[in-house]
Amino acid sequence: MLKMWKVALGGIAALSVAGLTTLGIVSPSSAEDVQPSIVEDFDYPGASQVEAELGIKLIKGDGHIMLADCGANPSNPPADLILVQSNDFSLPSGRNFCFRANGASGYLTVEIPKVYFVRGDDTHTVAAKVEVKDDPTVVETEQVDPGEWQPLGVGQSRGDANLLELRYPFAS
């Protein structure tokens, strides 16, 4: 007898939902109702615009290293900025790129061609991962101390170096 009541109540519930749907009170979900994923993909915001304007790729990061204006003297920006210098004369907006680091740790995956110097900001010891076009090509990480200039690639009398990543704190 209990089983019959369950079947009857289930049927009434199904009819009620069907009736409410027909009346427009309850609507079945559709593909348009599906919410976008809230999973962070860490893609750099505005990366395609940066690439078009500056000629460099900002790929992924955690938001703790961000592109910044180098100020009035791009070759000697404020001490609180990381400076990356390239000798690629084909870049559309110059050859100095500045980044602001904040927080206890951060990373930014980039593609900046022909980098020859990275100057650290006044606070963080940064790891600069580079691909050096030696024979053979090697990928290595250089330590950039706070406020110090670290030569890379041709700055070390080697092949061209493409910057691949900035990260802090430095870990060997």
C-alpha cells in the first residue's frame, strides 16, 4: 500500500511540474541558462592588445606581476619597477618594458625577444627564465637581485635571449 502512495505522489509531482512549465511559471533549463565556468585560467588580461601595441606577449600569470608604465625615463624607471631591456629594434613601442610586482610571490609567463638586461625592483629577488640561442639553444633561469642589473644573452657575450618568465621569490 505504501508503494502505491509513493507512485501516486510521484505522478502528481511530475504533473504539477509539467503544468507549471506549460503555464510559464517554471521553465526547463537550456544551454542559454548555463552559467560560465568560474575556474581561473590565469590568462593575462588584454594580452592581444599589448601584443599589437608593444610587440611582446604576456601569456599567463597570477596577477602579482603586471605590466607598468616606465615613467618619464624608460631607461631608468622608478626603483619599485622591474625593468626588462630588449635590443629588438623591430618592436613597435620601444625596447624597455616595466613590471610592477606586489605580494609575497608572483609569476608572469611572457615572450619578450632579444632581452639583454633585467633590472630588479627594490624589494624582490626575481627569477628570469630565458631561452638563450647558444649552440645548442638552452633554457636557464637567472637570479636578479633587488636593484641589480642582470645581463642576459648578448649582455653576457652569448646568443640572443628570449625572456620566457618572471617569477619571485627566486628559488634555485
